[in-house]
Amino acid sequence: MSETVHTYAGNPLDRGESLRRSEETIAALAADDTSLFLPFHKLEVANDGDGLCWLERAAIPAGYRQEIFLGTRDNVAHFAVDLPEVPTGLTFTDCRSIAAALSTEETGIVAQARAQLEWHHRNPFCALCGAPSQPERGGQIRRCTSCESYIHPRTDPVAIMLVVDEPGGNRCLLGRPNGRLANSNFFTALAGFLDQGESIEEAVRREVWEEAGIRVGAVRYHSSQPWPFSSQLMIGCHAVAETHEIRFDPVEMADVQWFSRAEAGAAVDQATDAAIRVPGAMAIAHHLIRSWVQAEVEL
Ligand SMILES: [Zn+2]
């Protein structure tokens, strides 16, 4: 069974569960000359244009804000460090723009580091008592300095689905959300956050009903993609429609249409005569469309 590894997955680091149990061990690794540090500034990552810039401890300027232990590789500890100023000689790029220039493994490390740094930045206080919280376990969790509650990072699940018109069908359902691209020819797979107390299959059926007015039957999982803006997990599915008349939600959607396999295929191939544009290969939506166009999925 082949597995699709998307951008922002494929992190090669061993996250070092046993090392995290000792604050002394993490502190010793952070002080070790052989450890490597990936600098961030305002959630942008240090790079040289086609790779990440890892620095040794001695090269990290004093006065950094946050340091998190990412894990180990070949017995070398890897950390991410949040710098308040841009040091001379380092270039920082936002983690979306730089992804295409990085290896899949590097995007996986960037996803872990960016999501964790933003979570620490957004959670300085305990949600129960309001006292300051402190990182523990190398930044894997935080703990309240007053009531001692553990605060765990959150990952928000998002269902993203390509709906086809019938089993073995020749049309797929694509939509264009309102917002920045509302007046373009851009279309993508429908998507939405899972509600609490809802299965993935139920979320797929609810979102398609809410956004397009289409009833969905069978739902098949395809693959998943970490999306570290801020910390989401995109859960990619294919699904089969039971009704076909579109009544889209004009608040959320600018347009929803059925497209033929040929139209969708031209779009994923970026053919010069393609009538619409769809997301590029960095996004799971691209692969949901492509795998259906190429008849790699059975529905
Ligand atoms: Zn507290």
C-alpha cells in the first residue's frame, strides 16, 4: 500500500520522548556544542534560498525568546530558537513561500517548529487560573506556575474532500471560497473544521451539505497533511454524491460547480487551455484531484 507524503510531513527527527522526561537532559543538550539550532524570527525561518540554516550554539545571539527541542537525528539534538531581532547575515522567509525550495524532510521540520513556536507565543497564561505558564519537556507542553495544570498544544483537524458525482463517475465538485480569490477562476476542494463530537465522515457530509447543498454517501480516506498555519491537520477524503443540484452558501462560497475529469485534469496539469486553476502540488487538494483524475482511487 503506497502512502502519500505531503509537504510539511516527512519530518525525519526522532522527537526524543525519553529525553524530554528530564529537564536536566534537555538543558545539557541545549548547551552541547554539537547540537544544531534553527533560527526563527516572527515565525519566519532562516534559510539560504534552497535549504534551512542550522547554527551551532555559539552562533546564537544572546537574548533569544524561546527555544524548543525538536528531536534528534544521528544522535545530534536539533532545536528551534525564536530570535527577537534579525542577526547580520541571516535571511528569514515565511514558511509557506520557502516550502517549495525545501526537501520534504525539511518542510516536516519547519511544520513542527513553526506550529510549536506559534503555540507558545499564543499561550503565555493558564486558561484555568490566568497565571503565567512555563514550557516543559523541551517545549512539548507548558505548565501553569500557580495551579500546576498541564497545557497541551492543540492541533485542529480539518476535513478536505473531493466529491464525485457517482461511483466511477466523471464529474467532481470544486468550489471557490469568498475572500481574496472570489473573483478569479480558482477552484479547490471543499473543506472545513471538524466540530467537537463529530467523526471525519460526518464532518465531510456536513461540510458538503452546508457549502454546496449536496448530500454525500460513501466517504473514503485518502491521506493527511500537517498545515502549520497555525496548527491544523488536513484530512483528505474522496466522497460520493447522492444528490447533484448545487445550492451553495453565498456567505462562505463565491461559486461551486461540477467539473469533468478532463477539465480537472487540465487544471492539475496547468495546461495552457485549462479553464480553471486549482492549488499546486504543495496542497493536499491538488493530490485529491490528481489521484481521482488518474483513476488511482476506487469509489
Ligand atoms: Zn493555572
